[in-house]
Amino acid sequence: MPPASTGASTLVVAASPQPSPVADSPAPATTAAPARTGAERLEPGRPGYRRMSFALFAAGVATFALLYSTQALLPAVSASFGATAGQASWTVSAATGALALCVLPLSALSERFGRRQMMTASLAVAVLVGLFVPFAPSLGWLIALRAVQGAALAGLPASAMAYLAEEVRPKALVAAIGLFVAGNSIGGMSGRIVTGWIAQLWGWRAALGAVGLMALACAVVFHFMIPRARNFTPGTLNPKALARTVGGHLADPLLRRLYAIGALFMTVFGAVYTVIGYRLVEAPFNLPQGVVGSIFLVYLVGTVSSAAAGKLVARLGRRGALYLAVSTTAAGLLLSLGDGLVPVLLGLVLITAGFFAGHAVASSSVSRTATKGRAQASALYQSAYYLGSSAGGTLGAVAFHAGGWAGTVSLGLLAVLGVTAITLHGTRAARAERIRPVTVSPVRASVQN
């Protein structure tokens, strides 16, 4: 949910260069065959790379615009249905939670039917449901439709990561995934701005309808622009093989750390952006709905930081880039505690920049680490990522109700500390691996002598 190199020691929080357990076992039937030749892969300057980038950028815009379409509208939804912040937050958490639960099985289907086909079908169903969402007669119906929409979107993120890992040259993978994540940030920003101003003029239902139409346009662009997959070979659906692949990924300590990092980063982000609308419409700010929606222009910072993740990794290394992302996010949380609008906005800028940079680095590392079952590896990351979003949205609202904005910030800082601890553990493990003496068997020693 970032320049790749060979060798696990260069990846984010890499602890050991040992191969993944999946890589040591025969390829399960649910995994696609590796790329046939590196010459067939896309890279900047080659035909198809620009079309691929634009298509996945459009898909990223549609995904985040739909997935978080109600987030900027939560105060209006609460007022319309007489719901608390915690109850209204389920219109976001239901979508992200359903996505987290469905992303793994849908990624398995992508191994059989193709990444391009799965992404197209996911967008089509999500857009169709999005056109019905504005007519929800009650909060319960709204939450249910949002859950269906999230489940439909589950086929896109992991399939997109696997598509990029198979179709793009390793040296260009970080930048390519960064552009997809940048599309996410643009979608999140534009969706919230559109809904904010339209809700102020015509109500939240009209705002959700506008997002549905915007996502429809993005889906059409994606369908006609995305290049066909040249390095994908379909497999057969085999539940036992799928279970072995998933078990192998979960047994890999590096992948486990990356999944935890994605979940914790998204906990911060979900909590902050679910609650910020409630804070800004209350005293001392008392901002109207349209202005609150415009606050999400801050997402442009995420667009820049995620697209620049490749250069950041090239300069600092992956763990160095993660440390910088964590520090930036923590500084933003603390700064946002100020009572003035300026420190709040600056805090959101730092939180957004840190989150998108960290997410781009971690997600690309998953795609690069998994040499077998890439779709499942990416799906597990997306599951953790969106479970973090769901938990962050709900817990952030509960913390806000209990302790105000300081409560939400405290939750975010706890998640940031978790990312820091995981990254430090990975750094120490990597250092220990580098200095570990190589054990030479007696037979090898006799041969060498």
C-alpha cells in the first residue's frame, strides 16, 4: 500500500540475507511465473512506461477518492443521522476493514485471471457501488454500502503492486510504486476537497455523488491506458498452495516487520484524518465544511514525498529513509497540538510527508523481498495497512471523544514509537548479521585445505 536492489540487506529493516521460506520451496500453483526476460520490462524512456504510470496514477486517484470519500464529511454525516464521531467513523472503518479482509483472496484470483483484469473489475464494481452510496437511507445502510465498496476495491492495491514488480525493471520499481502512491494522495486530497465544498453548497449526498462520477472517469482512463501484462503467466487456484505461500510470508521476519510498519503508519494517518474535521469545525477554529475540505490540500505534500521516495532511499538507504519518515511524522503530531491554525496546518504537512514517504518505502520493499507469491506478499501488506487505517479511524475517534485532540495525538505517538522500535530492531539485526562469523563445515575445510 519505492531504487530496489538485490540482496535483503539493502531493504527496509532487513535483519538477515537469508532467503524467504517461500523462495526455498517449489513455486505454488497460485503464484505467477517470474518475468521471462529483463529486456521486456518497462522503465523510463521505454514504450509503455508513461502509459502504465498514467493508468496506475488514475487507479490510485480513484481508489483513495472512493475509499475515503466520507472522511471529510463525518461532521455532516453525524449531524444528518444524529450519530457520534465514533459511530460516523464506521463509514470509513467499514470500507478499509472490508478491504483488509478481502485483499488476500482477491489477490489469489489475480494470480489466476491476471493483474490487469482484476484491477479493472475491482474499479468497475467499486464505482458502481459508489453511485448508489449517496442514496443510503440510514447510517446502517451507508456503512453497509461502504463495506461492499471497500471489499470491491480490495482487488486493486495488491494486484497493482504485483503488476509493477513483474512489469517494471527493479531499478525503476521504487519510482513506479511511488507514482502509484502519489495517485493515492491525489485521490485522497481531491476527493476530500470536492466533497467539502459540494457538501457546503448542496449537502453530503451530492458530494458523494460527485466523487462517484470522478472515480468513473478515472476508471475509464485506466481501462484504456494500462498496457497488457507481458511477464505474467496464470496459475491454477490451489487453496493448499495459497496457504503455504501465505504461511511462508508470515514466517519471514523481514516481511513481518514491514507489515507491522505499514499498519502502524496507517494507524497514525487514519486517526489524524478521521478526527481533524471534528476539531476544525469546533472552537476555536469554527471553520465551515468547505474550508475543512480544503485542508486536505496538504495531501499534495504526500504526492511529492511518495514520488521522491526513490531519491530518498538512494541517499539515505531504506532504513535511513524510514527513520526520517518516523521523525517527520512525530514532529508533525507534536506541532499539531498548538491552538493556532498555522501550527495545526504545519503539523498536518509533516504528518502527511512522513506517512507517504514511509509507506512508499515499506510497500516497495515488500514487492522486492518476495521472490515467490508477490501478489500474496503485497496482499498481506495491504491487509495490515488497511487494518491499521480501520483501527486508527475508530480508535482515533474514541480517543478524541475521551481526551480531545491530545488524545488522538497520544495514540499517534504510540504508533510512531512502535515503528521506531521495529526499525531499530531491524537495524541491530542487520548489523549482527554482517559481523556474524561464517561457519565452515569440516568437509568444506578439508577441501579448502
